[in-house]
Amino acid sequence: MTPDILAALQAAKEAKRPVALLTRLSDGQQRLWPDAEVPAPLAEAAAAALRDDAAGNVTLDGEAWFIHPHNPPLRLIVVGAVHIAQALVPMAQAVGFAVTVVDPRRAWATAERFPGITLIHEWTDDAVAALAPDSRTAVVTLTHDPKLDDPGLDVALKSDCFYIGALGSRRTHAKRVARLVEAGHGEAALARIHAPVGLNIAAVTAPEIALSILAEVVAARRGAALAQRAAPAAAA
Amino acid sequence: MSDSEDVLATAANWRAAGETVALATVVETWGSSPRPAGSRLAVSASGKLAGSVSGGCIEGAVADAAKQTMASGTPQLLDFGISDERAWEVGLACGGKLKVFVEKLA
């Protein structure tokens, strides 16, 4: 790998810009896509590798090329700077997520409770909307307070984020679903919400609940069957 | 940040500190293989290792190849598989097969 390619890869990472490293395996010659112009079959393979976040191999003119996607990190937006969030944030970072915590209650969302984490004190709908959740983003609401959680969920449901989870019991969630139906969300949209949040591992402590949430986020990301649930019924 | 990029950053730091460094990348896997394509192992001339290309089975053999590539500057494409005697020697017991590309960090 040349110093130029290494520097370009690191600059792309710094800028959170997706790039694919293309390596000709016979001699190690490399190109960075889309920075460099490459033949169409390589460009197509690079675009597909970035889209699917999966490395691939392409043969072009009898030469084997390795297509190595370098996507920016997956993002996790946590609504609610609560105790469980304090456990969830460092775990999610260890798994590779770029984490942002949203909570307008400044007493909760402090640098002391969340060292080194991006904290947003705007109202949750404005905050989540400004973060523009995309297909590489998970949104988890943990405040347990409808006036904070619901606006965040409303924005998340209108995005194509890959995971939405909401803390609260089945009963709490049934009421939440009823409110969101009133706000105009349909059944299919509401089925996207994982609630009660997290895999059922009988978690009790804050770190255990954080673990169950993170495990479910990973399962959703990787398409594991256990992340799929039946649609919840709205409360009468 | 994906783990393979962490390895790249570590390798870049070693290189910046004046070390000779080689980078090994899993480019293809078949069957049960613990690390997917794109997984990286960085090796320094002084023997430092970062990352992984397997569950630990072939790292030793890859590090040996990395030292050759550090000396020659020529990249190598290594094949490890159940039909490969070397794979048994180095203990790829999972029954998987994989190809590892080894290059020098210039």
C-alpha cells in the first residue's frame, strides 16, 4: 500500500466518507473509489460493496481484484441521558457505533455522565431530525417519558433507520402505539418499533439491559431472525 | 469505525514511528471461517501484531509471510484450506478455506 493510498483512506475515514479500496491481487496495485476513475465493472462492484457493507472479488481482463468497502461507522442515536444510556453508550462504542445522546434535560445530559460523547440538548424531534437517521442508523428511546420519547420516535419512524427501539413495558408500549396511531403512523410503521426494547435475556441491571438492547441492534443489523417480532396491537 | 480500520490506523501509527509494517487482509473465504473478507492483521518487523485474519489458527504463518514481504516488498496471495497441508500444520481446524493478501506498507 502506497503512502498516498494510506493517507487517502485515513482522510476518508476522518471525513466519514465511504470509499472502496480496490486491490489487484497479482501485483498489489491499488485504487480508491470513487476518488480514482476505474473501469465500469470495478466501479459497480465498489458501489455494491459499499451498499452491502461486504467485501467482494471481481475478475477484470483475467486479473483478480479485491473490493474492500470502508464505510463510515454505523450510528446510534440514544434519546434519554438516563442510567441505562450510561451503560449502553460505551458498549455501543466498543461494538463500533458512533453514538449521539439526545436529551433536553441538561441535568441528565452532562459531559460528566457521558464523557467524550456528543450530547444534544434540543427537543428530541428537532434533535433527531437534525441528525438525519439513515439506513446505517439505529435509534433507541430510553426516557420513558412520552413527551420526550414520542417526538423522537415520530422522526425515527419517518426515516429509513435500520432499528428503532423504545424502553417501556408492553402496556406502556400499547399506549404509545395508540398515541402514534393518532399521530398518523400506520401499522407497518409501528411494527418497526422494538418494544419492550432489547432481546429477552431476563436482564435486570442497567448494563444487562444495555447488553440486551445492543444485542438486538446487532441482530437487526445482521438480519438475524431473533430480531424480528410480531406487530404490536394498539391499546383500545 | 469498523475493526479493520482500527487495524489500519494502528499500522499507520507504527509506520509513522519508523517501523517496517506489512498488512494482511482476508480476501476470500469458503465454508466456516471465523473472520470475514476484509479482516486485517498488521505485523511489524519488531513482531507486533494487531487485528486478526482467523481465530488465531493461521496468524503465525501469515506473520512469517509478512516478514518475507517486508524484506522483498513483493505482495503475496496466501491460500489456506483443508486440502492444503500447510493449513493442517498451522491448524486451520475449522475446515474453512481462505485467501489472505499480504502487502508491505510503503
